Amino acid sequence: MIPQKKRLLGLTPTELKAVVGSLGMPAFTARQMAQWLYEKHVKSIDEMTNISKQNRERLSAEYEVGALAPIDCQRSKDGTIKYLFPVFCDSIAKNTTERFVETVFIPDKDRATLCVSCQVGCKMNCLFCQTGKQGWQGDLTPADILNQIYALPEVDRLTNIVFMGQGEPMDNLDAVLKVCNIMTADWGWQWSPKRITVSSVGVRNKLKRFLDESDCHVAISMHSPLHEQRLQLMPAEKAMPIEETIALLKQYDFTHQRRCSFEYICFGGLNDSPMYGREIAKLLEELECRVNLIRFHEIPNVDLPGSDETRMEALRDYLTHHGITTTIRASRGQDIFAACGLLSTAKQQNLDASKLRNIETSK
């Protein structure tokens, strides 16, 4: 259901002060509202009990907290849960229009990571990504990004957040930076920036701005160290080649608090041979970083092979031997349509997600 009132979720103290000022409420009420939102995580204005009843009624006439529960989920036998959240993108229509994004909760012993989306669809159109097949449909507001955390049933268990869901974070940078600020500010959730990782394919100017304005970790989607091959996999390589991205990263210090990592999906026989290890090592020379090798999750109508364990282990060992900390990311949630974009595509096309996943095998 489309919200009928303006949402308080995602507003900063300065913005909350403007709200209370416009309603003739005391300025200190803004600070109280921020505490109710970001420390106590209330779902309704009525729960803000240290604000007078009259002022709560005045506020409720025009505003709501705006926390929206997920409308669907898929639960894996390994504990991973993929949620489908409704979102509202003003940028795609004159009237606010409902769309859907995926958010994945990944528990692992004493850690619990949430993979958050920042756009509906994506402009990047990477060959191996289902989200790119949707095209770009709109940027999420700070409220809709934050809601994926705020309204998560397991929110109290979270230890880490990664912006590795649907969309390119640098294409919605203002909203992403605002959410990171809310999550780390003294008046907000008071998280350490070390608990947040923001990914990117590399977007000219935007990546530099993120590195300058945020202390959160950064993860770059590499997937091939070779220009021509990466261009075939990732059209964004044309605008900002991986060599240029790495040259930019080498201007920053990743030896202390902030971490730099590279995501590398392994395709069998395409980018997982020792030659690729040598090229990766040359690119990353003198850059303090780590590499995460990822198994390819098949998606419909994309004829790319997955790599096998032996080849991935050989690539990991080569890079580690050459001084680059490298891990193989454990595959999670493969029984619940783990590839990013499958569940939201199914919802938009009114398909059962299992049918969408099986389109290719049923031909």
C-alpha cells in the first residue's frame, strides 16, 4: 500500500527540526524524534510518548514513521533469508509508484550480515546479473534504503551491512551517503563505519566522492582483470576501466581502519586460470586489499559456466602466495533463488520464483 503521508524515516536532525518548525512545535522535539527513530526504532508516532499528545496528533496529521514490513520472503535451509520489500520511486512516475527490491539476511555463527539494495533495477547491465535485466526503474529514497534495515525482523541480530544488493550504489550516491551517515552518526544508530561495506563497479567521479566523504569499507566488482573481457561482462568498463579504478584506489590509505576488497565471480574456463591470477596480482601490486572469489549463481537465459572448486582453490592459492589475501566466499541460499534479482523479477512479472529459475532448464 502506497503511504498517504510523508515519512519521518531517513530524515536527519536538521530535517526533523524543519518539520517541527513548520508545525509550530518546540525545536527540541526534533532531538526527541531522532531518538525515537534511530535509538528506539519505533513503528508509530504514538509510541513517541515524551512528546505531548497534542503535538503527536499535529505530527500524525501529515507524517508517519514510514516503516514498511516485507511482503514476501524465501528461507534457506542454511539460515539465509531473502526478503522482498515494497519501495516507492518518485523518479519514475508523476505519481508515487510501488516497486519491489530484495534484501538478504545472512547469519554466520556470531555474525549476521544484511545485503541491502539501493535501486530498483540497475543501469549497469552486467551480463551475469538478473537485476540488470530489469533495466533501471528508479533510485530508492533514503527512507526505502533504511527501511530494509529498520523493518527487518532480525534487525537486533545485525553485525554488518553490505550495499551489494540490487543497483549500483554510486548511481544513487546521495541517498547511500545519507543512510551511511544515519547508521554511523552519534544521533543515529552509532555504528562503526567498519561495519558497513559499499560496493561499486567503478563510476567516474562518484567513486572518488564516496572515498572522500565516507569512512565505510569499499568493495569493487572486478570479475576480470582484462579490459576487453571485462567490457563484455560489464559495460561500465568502457566509462571507467578497472585500471583507472585501481589507480584511484591507490591514492587512499587502506592500511588502518578502512578496508578495500575486490569481488571476483569465477566463470569456468573463462576467468579462473593461472593467467588471470598473474594479471590480478599485477593490477593490485602495492594496493592493500583483499579478493573475494565468488561462485557464479546461474540465472535464466545467460550461458555462462560456473567454476569448479579445484580451479577456484588454485586461483586463491596463487593470489595468497603473491601477497594478496584471498578467500572463497561460501555460497549461501542457493535453494531460495540466491541470484540477485530473481525474486523481485518474479514479483514484477507475477511469476512464481521457482518457475522463473527453471525457465532455462524447461526449454
